[in-house]
Amino acid sequence: MSSRLTVLRPSPLPKEFRQKIPGGPTYFNLTETLDKFRLNTVCEEAKCPNRTECYAKGTLTFQILGDICTRRCGFCAEKTGKPMGVDATEPQRILDAAQRLNLTHIVITAPARDDLYEGGASQFAETVRTLKQGLPFATIEVLTSDFEGRVESLQTVLESRPDVFNHNLETVRRLTPKVRSKATYDRSLYMLKTASQTSKGIKIKSGVMVGLGETFEELGTAFSDLYDAGVHLVTVGQYLQPSKEHLPIEKFYTSDEFKAIKESAEQFPFDHVFCGPLVRSSYHAGEMLNHVI
């Protein structure tokens, strides 16, 4: 593989990224449950291309702390603005929904909440504790922001003992200022390393997108940095442009190129690398965890 992956300006969306028409009893039960308990999912808020597939299988990623983000990242479809306050009833409503859906692996994420001093860490922790009490045999995964580097917020989440702590690096060092808002490459690595060093028994997870103009060598460096930070689980997927206002796609990767990227990541002894066009942070998250426990 060449040192710099060829940059191609794509036009039509490849067929593997086109969404299927949803349907089936599992899909409708899930959407009805979300409506009943007034819950958000990152699947909808971030316009994930897999949402219809996942809903039809009865899986989803709950999004706590509302649907408004305080950051404006170049890749993300989340709405930006002034968020509402914290809803104390939310953890119980998530438990009620998870019980109705018979979930065995529950993923919780949130928009960045820089308006809150602790970044929403206490709501993550309360949600995890509520789920653990009500569904003691389920595994729980959290996907958080960098909490602006506040270690005390990170520790609040970790002390609730999720099974997986996930924070995404998102992209390579060179592209971080263009791709991410406020978050920095080194701060993300610092938070991941701190989580790894202070959370025995919790799997540390992170992910990157490709298709934003990165090189193969830069991806290799990112994998090395993630391994040095103590990350156990890595996801790599194709970036898809949510709208014309977001960063353009510089390249659609081929299956052979994804295979090469996976082989590059597997040079480091991660517990598991999940790599492919439709892979996202929480895509098949329960299966990924089951692979290593």
C-alpha cells in the first residue's frame, strides 16, 4: 500500500451506505418504546447510517442529557446551541426502556455539555448505577466527551463501574483542529490513558474515522498512540458527510484498504479491532465486548 492513500473526490454514495427501508415488529417496538419513554438516541441525532439495521435487530445507543451539543464539530450532525437542564428522571426512563427491550448490552452517550461544570459526568454515573441495579446481568458501555480534560469528571463516571469506557480519538493528529471542536488529540489520549491507569477491570475503547484526508502512516501513528494510552478496543469506520455544511468526504475506502488498515492496527496487541465501511463507535458493541470476555 502506498505511503499516502489516493485522495478521490466521490460523487454518488456507494450502495453499501444506502439505508434500507425499516420495518418488522422489533423495529416498531423499539421506536414505540423510545416515544413512550421520551428518549433520544445518538442513532437519530447523529444520523447514523446503520440506525435502521440496528433498530430492526433491537439495538440502539441511548443519548442522555438532551439533543443539543455545546460544540460544533466539522463531522457531526448533532444540533448545536444552548441545552436544556439535566432531567433527573432520565436514568429511570432509560432503565424502563432497556427492560422493555430486553437489552443485554446497553450503550449510553451524550452530546458535549460544556455548559455543565462536570460536563454531565454525574448523569452518566447515575444512569450506569440505575441500570446496574435494575439489570444486573446486562453489560454497560459509556461513550463520553473529553470533559474538557477534567479528571474528576472522568473519575465520577469510572466509579460507577461501566463495563466499557469509550472516548473517541476521531481522527489523526494533523486533522484534529479541522475535524473536532475544542477537543485536542493529546487531551483525548490523556483522558484515555488516565481511564486505563485508574480503572482496573473496565475495557477502554476508542475509534477513528477515515475518509477525511488522513494518510496510512498517520493512521498507524494513531493506533500506536491509542495502544500506548492503554486502549483495549478500537473501531475504524468510513466518515460520511451528514450535510453540505459538514466536512467533505475526501475518499471512500475500498474493502481491501479497510483490510490493510485493520492489519496495521493489529500490529499492536489490542484486544479487538473492528474495522469496516459501516463500523461506528457502538455498532455491534455488545458483540465486540463478547469477543474479548
